[in-house]
Amino acid sequence: MHVLRVQQLESLSSYSQRWDQLAGDCVFRKWVWLSTWWKHYQSLRTNQSLSVFLVVEEDCSEPSTSPNTQQLIAVLPCYLDASITRGKVLRLLGDGEVCSDHLGLLVSPDKLQCASQALAEHLVDCWQDWDLIDFSVVDSDDVGLNALCTVLESRACHINRIEGPNTWSIHLPSAWDEFLTQQSKSHRKQLRRLENRVLETRHGIWHPVQTSEEFDIAWNILFELHQRRRQSLGEPGCFSSVRWADFHRDVAQQLLATGHLRLSWLELGGQPVAAEYHLADQHTTSAYQGGIDPDRLDEEPGRLSMILTIQQAITEGHSNFDLLRGDEPYKPHWRATPHPTNHIQIVPLRSTARWRYQAWSYLRNARNLTHEFAKTE
């Protein structure tokens, strides 16, 4: 095995097809999502730089010479974030305010052990180049990262796992009626009532987006409804971040072109009351973001929109409806199952790195204690 550390996005584009194969059934891990994220979120300062680790067969050529991408067996998609206080920190592409779930080590299952071994040895050999690996909200059962951590720990690296928020998913049966039987009696009754009273009449009209013209209409509706709803709750709303909004409009248009976008809006009485921004892959629909009219909550636009998007996922043959991170009460109400995540921190066996980590941990704990104390006053 040979490990390449790539620091220019252009040098990675020839690997995009194989990258997506390794990413599996998850849009957040795929080339379009992560490369677009870097284009929008790379710092204008010099403290952040791309640092993607490729594990390839020994005879694979350098990225700039049009390599045979079939020989790529693993990708650790990272960037280096440098600061005076924390030093040089490796983070996963797609992290931060975008909240990309299920990030991790992309690896061919039959090459898991040898790839994680090669990558760990490379990181240990080059540990002057990093002071901390800091991966937030990664799946606790991510086999690639767990294998990598095991090897790094055997190389005297310090591994710290902090419990993160759950992600939630609904297992989808093959038919809507079967899905209803999975719900509680009261919830099943509510869903059938909404279907009969609204969705099976002309009062409710659902618009799934298929074209670029429909995209523009739906995106503006999503923007308005999301912002109005969040601001009615005293929150700024996701679209208040210009970088967040620009990234998502860009990546959503690309996903529309490849058939991986599920954008829609719902009208009641001729007026938009709900919009959904979802992502889709071969077997999974991921419910990423949405918006509802805060002045029409009594008409249950959120639940109506949820019915329609789950029905669409079932019709498409999807077996998983991913509600992503966050422990909101509505998720177990829909019979979603929680899946734990971890915040993983890895420190190399180097005195400067260990000192930085201990000092930062001490300051963080002190701030947390001060905050908790202030809340009790």
C-alpha cells in the first residue's frame, strides 16, 4: 500500500468516480458534496489547507498523471486547520455549520485492515505535520474510523471519544400502508385523517422539483418559509449565513442534475405552506432541511409534507429515511431509531502536541464549569 497526501483539489478530480464508489449510499461522503464544500468553506486566510489522504496500490501513479482510479482503496478526506492555541488540527471535509452526517474514512470493505494499517503508519511517520485529529459527530459504528483508531492507539496515540448527538433513521417497508402499521395507534389515526382531509382533495397540491425552473421557485419558497419559521422561534435561521446559503444552492443544483436532489413544496389553498430540501441515494433519502409557514401551524404543514416525502421515498424503493442528527421529539414519534455518534480526538506521541491538548482541555473544562456556575446564580 502507498499513501498519498493531496493538497490541491484539482489533483483529486480524476479520482471522483472511484471516490463515490467508496462513499457508498451516502451523499454527504461523495465527491460533489465534499469538493463543493471545500470550494465554499476554504478559509480566505492561510491557516487552512486541503489535506486528503489517498490509500492506493503500490504501483499507482501520482494524481497529476491521470492515475488508474480503480486502484484507489481508501480516502480520508481532511483539511488542516492551524491556530496558535491548538496547533495543526486535521478535520474532516464537510464539518462545521453544514452538519454533514456520516462522514468518515471511505474504504473498500475487503481492504479495511491493510488500508487502515497503511494510513495509520503514514500518520505516525508524519506526525510532525499534525498536533491533533479532531473529528466531530462521526458514527460510533463507522468501521473505517474504528479500525484506524485501533491501529493509531497501538502506535501510542492518545484516543479520546466524547459522546455526540444521535442520528435518527426510519426503516421503510415496501408500502405506505405497511408503514402506517408501524406507527402508534394515535399517530396512525392522525396521518390517515390528514390524508383524507387534505392530501386526497384539491385543497393540497404537492410540487416535487424536476426542472431548473421549478428549482428556482422551490428554493425561494424554502428560503422564505425556513427563515420565517426560525425567526418566529427567536433564531436567525440557516440562510442567515451567506456561505451556508451559497454552498447549498450550488450543491443542490448539481444534485438536481444527477438525480440526487429531492426538493419540493406544498400548497394549501393555493399558498405555499411547507418546503423540503432532501437528498437521495440508491437506498436512502436524507431529510436535510425544511421550512413551514409559522402562521398556519394549525393546518399541520410539517406533518403533511413529511407524509408526502416518506411516500415518495417508499415509491422509489428506498429502505431508509434518514432524519440525521439531533434529538428532536418528533423523531421517535415517527418510530425513528437513534444511532450514537462520537467526537473523536487523536493526539500523537509528541510532547508539544500532548501539552497543547492538555492545556486546551483544561481551559475548555474551566470555561464549561464557569458557564454552569453562572447558570445557577
